[in-house]
Amino acid sequence: MPEVIEVLNPVAVAEGELNKFSLASRTKSLSGKKIGLLWNAKRGGDVALAKVGELIESQFGNVQLIRIDGSIGCKPEVLDFAKKECEVAIGSTGD
Amino acid sequence: MGIPTVAIVSKRFAEDAKKSAAIFGCSSFPFAIVPDVLTGIGPEEIKSQVEGVFDLITESLTSRSIGQDTDTSTSKARVQPAIMEKFEGADLLESFHNMNKIFLDRGWGDGFPLIPPMVKAVDQMLTGTSRKRQEVVAVLAPGNGLATVEKIAINAVMAGCSSEHLPILISTCEAIAAPEFPLRNLCMSTSAFGILLVVNGPIAKKIGMNSGQCAMVPGAPSRVNVAIGRAMRLILLNIGHAYPQVMDMSTIGSPRKNGMCIAENEEANPWEPFHVEKGYDSQASTVSVFGAGSDITVADLYSYTSEGVLNTFTGRFNADLLHFLGARKELRLVGHAHILMSPDHAKILAGDGWSKETVKTHLFENARIPAKRFKEQRKHNARLVDPEWMWAFDAADDLLLPVVESPDQFDIVVVGGEAGISLLILDICGPVIREIK
């Protein structure tokens, strides 16, 4: 006769599992757009974003690149700035 | 964010990034995954790897198919009671081993055997508080897990705690969830931060905490400290979702992460206890949480004067703290030095008339490092230096800079047994204190 132990699950539900949201609608083209380059301040991420900006400019020409220096655990006002000033955003963590 | 967004992330951190997106409710967030961690490669290699994912970046911002499969359904009940899990074996011992194996396979443990959180044990644990079983005490980063009293109690059972430890764990959850405590950074960093709990007030003695020799660990004299510290580790895992290699990305790791819990040695403390210094009544019981990024032994068994002891402390501060000196305010990383001072050192200092405040001021004025070190360390990330501190790059190499920006960034807790051995813990934030009720 097998012995059974019954235990309670220790894992908490995450807020994100209860409050899901959809992605913003994608844009048709990057041409003419204000593009945010959001860096979290880790080494290398800024280099990656600078290269992305260079490639976008060479491919789409008439874009406006907006460099945004954030932090690890980005402050809401930085994200609010990106949302207000940019039409699309590209982030890089360095990791 | 409300606008089309994509993020560049390395293959090694891709799972971490996807999990992070999911916990913020956006599991279909697009990533452009590059082969290497960018902090570990040079600029030319970074540019090359970015070129490799450039088409994916533009597609992620423009493709109509992105995000179409997003499930936005939400659960009506915010919190559900913990579900039951059954484990079978030929006998109870085998059942116990099966439970432990499966829990560890799922990442739910710290590597040591876990006490089975059976209903009877959890119910017994819950007698330690009058708070409701499904009350959400806090939301814990990095996974934004809902810390209900029940989930805290389950993890406390697994760690070997008893019901009288539960109020400390509840208050600790409240403390680490405070906005001023960078729990997300501490848990997810490639550095190896632990979280140190310091208990003050009558509860420490009442529940048998060790504030003397070997207070931090190891062994039987510190069994209560060990159990509480371990419970917090399990809570960070199973409630905060700070699972190693998923959201805890520490490069090497550290035993500090297994749990650090002490009581202040108030009897041997010649000054006011830490919680009284912070404005609490001496008869209040409190828990203070500190980040713990590294620790340095301060050994001085030979000085009989405050001058000698202070010289020893002053010499122990190194350039680690300079990493945060003058950091841009929005980084919210403030270097702190938590001094776990042995009673012998404290006694010598107090005996010569030093208060905690004057000790902190002395350390601020004397623990200094040449500007050359600042320049060498910060030249690669000058963008992270606050404009107010940019002058330091033009300073003379031998100009002495403080290791922190204010005497308030030193904290002193008296702990341990006899002998002149103290411990210096370096951190990226100040302590947060909560009353234990």
C-alpha cells in the first residue's frame, strides 16, 4: 500500500498572470517616425542602440532618433517621456 | 508602453527577459535575441551582432502579426487558496524524497531538503498571526508575486520555521516590498546580493535568536536565525519568483543568497539599539532589511584605543563603493556601508566618547580614495555619472574623494561575541525598517 503525503503548493500567483494586456498596434513603416532608443545604463547596450540608430537612418533616412538614458528598473517618468515623445521604441539592456 | 516596442537581449538572458515580460502581463513582447551578453564583448562585436538582428528589429516594430496571439483574459479571483499536491512512495520516507525531488526539479527549493508543507503544519504556522490567510501582505519583485499570509506560511514551514517566526517574515515581506528598497535589482543582478535581516526588540530574545557568537551562522546556536533567513530565501524564490538562471542572473552567486538573519546584540551595545536610532521605542520589535552585495572582515584584535580601531575601519573601505559615488540620481543606486560591529570594537569607541554619529562622520571624512581610482573606474561609463560629479574627472589624481556622499550612508549594528572582528557589508541602498506586530 503506497504512502501518500499531501502538501500545499508554495508558489505565489504573479500579478502579471492576473492582469494581462495586449501589445500596441505595430506601425506600418519606420519612415518618418520619432524613434526612441532606450538604454538601461548597462555597458554595451548604448553601443547596440547607437548601431541600430545608424542602420535605421541609413535605411529609412527621415527618422528622428531620441536617445533616452534609463536605469535598471526604469523610472516611470522615463517611460512616460518615451511614450510621449516617441512613436516607436527600441530598448537594450546590455544583458 | 502604448507604442510599438522591441528590446535587444542576449541568448543567455532571453528566458529572463521573456519571464520579465510575462510578469508584467505582456508575454508576447517581442525580443531581438543576439548571441552574446553585450557586457562581455567589445564594441565591434556588438555592432556586428546588432546587424544580424536588424531585420528582426524592424519587423518586430512593423509586422501586423506581432502580438495578435496575446491572451488578455484575466482571472476574476485575484487570489486563490493554495492547491494541494500529492506525492506517493512505498513508504513515508520515499514519499518525502519524491516530494523533495519534484519540488527541486521545479526550482522551488534552495538545494537543501525541504520540510513538507502539509496542511496541518501550515495551519499550525498560521496560528502565529491574526492576519487573514488570503490577505495580500505585499507584492514581491522581481516576479511581482502576491505574498499572501498563506504563501508566506507555506514557505516558512518548508524552511523549518515555527509559528512564532511568522510575524517576522510578514513584516520582512512588507519591508522588502517598500518602494525605496531595490528588491528587483538585488534579486536579478549579475552581482550576488543577499538580503540581511536585523531583528531588534524583545521578540529576538523571546524566540531564541542568536545575537552573539556565530549569530550569522553556522549551526545550532543560530537555528532560529538560520530558519528565518532560509524562509526568506524560499519566499524570494516561490513568491518573488527570483529563480536562479531564470530571473536571478547572478554571475557566480554567493552563500549570502541562502539567507542572512541576525538579532542586534542590544545588551552588549554601548549605544542606542539600531531601531531606537531609527525612531522606534526600545520595547518595539522591528526587522530591518539591508541589501548585502559583498562583505569584508574588519579584524583588529590589537587596538586598545578608538584611534586604532577607527584607523583599521578606515583602511577597509575600498573602491567598490566608488562604483556608486556620484551616480546619476535616476539610477537610484546609492552606495551604503553596513557595519556589523563587534561589541569589543563598539566598547572601545564608546569608551573614548564616540557616538554612532561621530563614528560615521569620522569614516566619511577619512575613508577616502584618490580621484585617480574614480577616473579609472568611471571613465567607461561616464554617462552614468551625475552632472554634479563630472568635475571629478578633471580633478588632480591625488585629490581624495569620499567613498560615499554622506555620513548617513554608513549604518552601524552591534552584533557578535567577544573579540575584535567586525564585518563590513557593501550595498546599493539604505536599510528599510518595519515594526513586527
